[in-house]
Amino acid sequence: MIWRWFGSVPYREMLAWQEARREAVIAGGEEILALVEHPRVVTTGRRPVDGLEEARATGLDVVRTGRGGLATWHGPGQLVAYPIVDLDRRRLKVREAVRLLEEALVELGRHAGVPVERDPERTGAWVGPAKVGSIGLHVRRGVVMHGLALNLTCDLADFGTFTPCGLEGVRVTRFADHGCRLDPATMASLAGTVIARALTPDGALINHMRSLKAHSSAGEHRPDTAGVGGSNPPAPIPSTPLPSEFALRHRSSS
């Protein structure tokens, strides 16, 4: 799968691009991972979301989409990744794709020196109790659009104007709060490699994930804990070598 850094693109423009590209992939075209940064915007999923009046009053555009999840924010300093991929070609189920994207965020944190973790009860990526990355997908005829967002150096003030992801009382964080000053343009080279590799897992990992899910259904593990609990959790995706510019520039000077 190829990946491409698009730079800063308005959300509605990128949404139209995703829809067109997904139709091309459905017709047998090449998959792509798009990496992008957006101007300030709040997006919602299929379910109606209340309480966005304050966000609108600050000048934020609000866009309703077909993805899962509730309201989230995109803006400068946040890296957004849109994998336009065919899950059937990759023999992946939707929940497996979400789990692998979470693992990709964990690996990006590992490279950046930020202790990112998965939460077995909640989708996304976390640093302690604070959310640092969000995931929301939409699938049609086996092909995914939408994707993930990772807070790097963004101003978090806009998150205070609504309830991110519908999670009352949950704090939002960013890599910059944990010593990593990497901007989206620099992160893109590593993120493209890590995310593309995460969505091309080997068969052993997928089989083990499915085995854990089957065991949870029999009462041996809680649902959605693959890779977190149990005596034989699946290994994380293989570590990816750092591009040289990432290794040199990702930490804040002190």
C-alpha cells in the first residue's frame, strides 16, 4: 500500500476525495493511506450529537459524516490518517482493523518516547487516563474510509467547547505535553510506514487475535481485550526503523 502526505487540506475537500478514492478501490483500484492536517473543524459520526453550540460560536465548522463515533476535533498540529483499504483483500474484520490501528498508535508513541497504550474498554490511544488518539471508520463493500487522528502539537483549547467522543470527564492530551515536539509533516514519514505495516499483519497475529476473541466468548477473557490480558497476548506489530529526520528532530531541546 502506498502512502502520501497531503499537507494541510480543508476537511470537506478531503472528505470528497476519500469518497471518490473509495469508489476507485471498490472497482479494483490501488489502496492508499492519506496523511493530512486539517484547519480547525469538529466532525460527528452517524449518530446525532447535542451540545455543539459553543464550538460553533467560536467559529468552528461542524461536519456530520458517516463514520462511527461521536464528535471529535481536527486542526493544526494534529496528524490525521485515512487508510482507503479493502479489508476483504487483507482478510481483516472491522474490529481487527481498529485494533491494528490502535497498535500503530502505540508504536508511534514508542518511537517518540510517549507511553501510549490501548484501553480494553475504550477505542483509541491513551496516555494514562488522557486520550491522545481517536479512531473512527466507515466501511462500504469491504472498503474503509475515515481513519485515525493523533494529537501532536495542537492547541487543545477547542476540545473544551464540546464533549470529545462523548466521553464525559475524560481529559485530552498531546505528544507535546510528554516531551515530543514533532509536527505532523515530520511525523508523516514514520506514520506512513507504521500504519501501512500495521494493516498488513502476518497470518499468525490475526489467527491469535481471533483465537483470543473466541476464548472471550467462552468466558475465558473479557471482550475486546486481545493484546492486553491473558497469558499469551499477541505480540505488537514489529518495530519499524526510524527515518533519520524523525530520530534527529522528534524530541524537544532541553
